[in-house]
Amino acid sequence: MRGPDHEVAIIGAGPVGMLLACLLAQDGRDVVVFEQRPSSSERGRAIGVHPPGLAALGAAGIAGRLRKQALCLDGGEVLSEGRILARMDFPPEHPVHTLPQQRVDALLSARFEEFTEGVQRGRRVRAVTPDGGQMRLAVDAQEVTASLVIAADGVRSERRGDVGIGWRRRPGRADYVMVDVDDPGTDAQARLFLEPSGLVESFPLPDGRRWVLFQAPEEPIRSVADLRRVIAARTGEAPMIPDDTELSEFRAQQHCAARFVHGRMILLGDAAHETSPIGGQGMNLGWVHAQRLAAAIRQGGALGGTQLAPLLDLWEGRALRAARRAQRRSAFYMAMGRPANALTLPFRDLLVRALGSDALREHTAAAITMRRV
């Protein structure tokens, strides 16, 4: 049998798959990335880059480029009914940045192109099957072989379904509406409004923009006027949102694959764990897993040998535990953002004050910024 066409084939050119591609390529691996979309996506819900995510991007050589484009947050505050319940600073040693996912994707693609011809776009992987000590991919009408396949093809991963890996529902589910608007006078503070009628999140972005998200009310949002009315009713502030602004509605829900490794195929990113994207939790978690996976592959040496399998087992166990912790944390955040009545509101406010107290503030900040992944 002739050798494989590539050492590693990555299916999906999202931010997690592309980070792994960059890390492996700079290690000298022969990496190919297949993406069925003909062009890069203009959609993306994640905007936050947390300290472990920045470290992973740094390992791929683009942290400096990201810092030049991103906005570094000073801190955040939680409010309810006009009162500040808690404040939190993000110190320079643990920075949190905001940058729309599309711009992060562009940085990763440009970095990958420094090593290869870039992503093979408009190429759909129809099937992946084992073939001796390698994997055979049916890519459109072509067959390609690789020593290792990384399925980073999203929450509806066809590859996960091909091998029958279970997709387990995890706690946490909510519907949201999101908008990105001009806000030239914006500061560098994130604000979370935990109002009786539901959550509103407001995050500053670079270039005088602001990202606003709120938990969808029972009545449908049919227009920007509806959106302005809901936000004003919850926060007491009338946002300046033009009538032609595009609204993005999505459902945040959580799942986790029963396992991440199946022979020579590995699930990564949303294909492995659907985690609430609010604040970039899912994206940053995927980056951490990609960095650790690249380290395991580096340590394993030749991909056709026997040393890699036990390293992948260790990686998988750690990744599964980290995903479940992150999903518990995200489920808690979603629960805190639900509407509260006269009975539950005082208890929620008391809990937020406690989490922001001098005794617990550092622990809370570490959890929010994912410093203990």
C-alpha cells in the first residue's frame, strides 16, 4: 500500500479546525483542510477571546495580530433595575478581548496560507472510511488518503454520525436575539443586565461598535422597533439601532459527544461539544482542545506508529472533562439570564452580589474568563 496523500486531513474551516491546521502546519506536518462552503462565512456568534484562547492563538503565531485588531476590555458590571450588583476588572495579566469571529477566521486563514496553498473551499467530504493504517476520504468525486482525520465540521457533523458516536443532550437551552451596532462613544466595559423580564448583554467591539444580545421574549421579534422596545423596557436605555439593522436569532443549546476519538478520526470543536457561544465559551474551549491535541500529535511522532493512540486517549479524557465543566458553567449563565419573578429576583440579586464580593471576585473572574479550563 502506498503512503497517504497527507498526514492530517481536517474537515471544516471554522476557527477551531483552522487553529489546529496552523499549529500542525508550523510543526511541519502535511495538512489539508476541506471546507464545503465556497467562501468564508460572514456569520459568527462568538466575539470573546479569553486568556486560554489567546494563549492558543499565540502558539499559532497570531496573538499579536489579534491584539492589534481587537478591543481589550477593562472589565464588566452586572446591573438590575438600575442598580450595579457586581463589578469586575480584567487585569493586564489576564486580558479579555473582543473581535468578531469573522475577523478571527481571516487571521487564521492568512496564517495557514503562510505554510500551504490555503483551505480547499467548495470541497465536500462525503464519507470517511478506515483503510489499513490510514483513512480514505471521498471528497466530491475524488479519493484522498490521510494518516489522521480531524472532523471539525460543526454541531451537525456528518462524520460523527457516520461512526455512530452518541450526541448527548446537556443542560442549558435558551433563545437569543443579537445585533451589532455603531456606538462611537463606547467604553471598554461589558455590561450584563439581569432584569426581571430577562437578560440583556452589551459588549463593546473595536472600531466604535457594540454587540447587544438579549434573551428572546415569548412574543416574536418582528422588527428593529420591537428590538428597541424590548431592550429599553429591560434596561431603561433607548438604544440607537437603525431600522435597517440585520437581526440574528439563534438557539443556544448544549450537547456533548460520547467520545471524541474513534480510531484515526478525532472530533474537534462544535462537532465534539455544542457549548453556549455567549462570550465565546465554545470557541475558546475548542481552541484549548486544539492546542492540546497539536501537542499530543507532536509528542506522538510518526502518525503511522503506535505511540499516538495512548496520547490521544489521554487527550480525550481531559477534553471530555473540560467540555462538561464548561457546559455546566454555561448552563448556569443561561439560567441566571432567565426572567425572574418577585420571589426569585431577590435571591438572584443576592447570589450575584456574593459572586462579586471581595471574597469570591477572583474565583468568579477566573471562571468567567475560562482561566481554569
